[in-house]
Amino acid sequence: MGIGATILMILIFPMNSFLLMQEGLSDGKQAQADVQSIQGLVKGTESSKSEEPAEPKAQAVDNPQYQPVRKDGVKDLAVPNAHASVVIDADTGMILHYSNDRTHRQIASLTKLMTAILVMEKVKNLDEDVTIDREAVSADGTKVGCLISGNCTSQRLEIGEKISVRNLLQAMLMNSANDTAIALSKYVAGSQDAFVDIMNKKAKELGLDDTHFCTPSGLDLDDETAAAGCYSSAYDIARIAAYSLRYDTIWKIARTPSNLTIVSADGKIQHTILNTDRYLDQKNQPLNLIGTKTGYTPLAGYSLLTIVNDPSMKHKIVAVVLDDPQRWQDINNMINWTFNSYTWQ
């Protein structure tokens, strides 16, 4: 055996043994990369392959400090009113409760949370002005000034009106206004379809395997066959919500009380914005509420996601119910069960 071969065995065999001991801690790709690196050193060369940037994680932080631990003897939670439900730890993404959590379903205006994330990532200055066009003003369902079509209690957006990105975000997140979601999507990408492409690309980056967006607003498509291709899951929505916690502005807006006044850029047009979050007006709201997002369409039913801190204010959970006529009561029960059933270590 030559000297070169002897050196190769000395260097590679201990590394192989080390990798075997680390099985389960590193995936196959990482092990292969380690072996290639050692082989490069044996040959007297350095690896020229640059490290690819890490993909974002669908959770609130990249490096969580605590792990949720379930208490002994805790019984599973039942949420019979919901077609799907899930609770996750926001920092780690760990599932704390689930029922049909990966079932594909329509998610209505919960979609707007992904729209808000992309606005935060693509728009550098939230005080930039957006010009409202006919497509936005013609939106169905909830609009600025109108809780539902035909039930308008405040000034609607006007064609040609200029209004800030921040104001449109407020109306979209608080009042779930579809016209603002359309206006924001077109401002970012030029068209709703182009924005939807960005949404689905982001979903793929985050590893959301059970999600495919069709609109920035979450409105049902008229074609039921096409609408079947627009879906997410309780689990994916919870992970989107956890990721959105990286943007404090989203959740400061989401918990703004009703009757907020937003104004056009020239100051001539005022709009009163309500908040669909019932907890903001209730004395029995969950302790340490961070915020909620509601959703409803005929196909999706009534859905809700809620984010709260634990009593120590160190740990956040995300609770989601899809198609649940008792969504507010059930979410509250899910939150109480979770904090009674888990500790963080």
C-alpha cells in the first residue's frame, strides 16, 4: 500500500465513523458535504462550492431557545365544531394539538396574512402612495367602508384616489378589505396574477406543501373547478402566522381597535376602519393577545387564527380553526388547553 493511500485511510475512516455516530443529527446531504470536504483536503485542494443561503423557516425565529414539553397525563383536545384545527409553538413550529391539520381546504381571508408578509418584504417605505384603480374598487365582499357588499357605513375608496401602503395594510388586516388586498398586490407586482406567483413561490420557500394560492384576497373563484385548486391547511396557515411574527408592524396593525380613520394622500377623503377581531371588545379576551385574523367565504366557512403569549410573555402559540361556526369559543378553549398542558424548557 502506498503512502498516499495510507494517508487517505487515516483521514477518511475516522470521519466515516464520526458521521455514523452522528446519524439522526445530520441529514444525508450534510454528511455527503462533510465527506466531500475531507476528500478535498486529502487531495490538497479546498472546496470551491460556495454555501447556499439558508432557506427561511416557517416559524417566528430561526434559533429557538425553548422547547415545549407536554405534561404527564394530559388528555388530547377535541374540537368537534371545526373541520380542521391546530395549535403550534410559534418559535419552533412544533405541533401541540392537531385534527385534520393537513387537510386541503379553502381559507378565505386568512390568505391576506401572506399578502401582508410580501408587502412587508417588497415595499421599503410603507408611506409610499398607491393609486386606486377600477379593479380594486370593483372587488366583491368586504371593502373599505363596507362590511359586506351593499352594506356601506363609511366612505369607500375612489378610483384615482392616492393612499399610502400603510393605510391599505391597516384596512386589509383590521377590516379584511378585499379592495385593499387587490390594490396592494397590483402595486407590488403589477397584477393580481403576478402577485399570486410570488405568493406561491414564497410558500414553496417556506416548505408549505399543502398550500396553493389563487388570489391575494382569498375571495372564492366563480369557477368551482378552479376554486378547488385554491387551498391551504390549518398547519400551513399556522406556520405562515408564526413566520409573520418576524414583522412587528403586521401585528401592531392587527390589534388596532375599531374606528381608526385613514386618509387619502391629499387629505380630502377619510375612511373609517373597523376591526373584525371580537376579542378586542371583550373583557374575556385571551390573556396576552397578540392578534387575530378572521376569514369567511361560502366555500371556506368561518375560520380564525389567533396568536397569544403565555403568562411569562416568553412563548407564543398560534391556534387555527378552519370552517368552524363556533370559532371564537373553540379558539379560546384551545388556548387554555395548551397553556394548561405544556411547559417550556
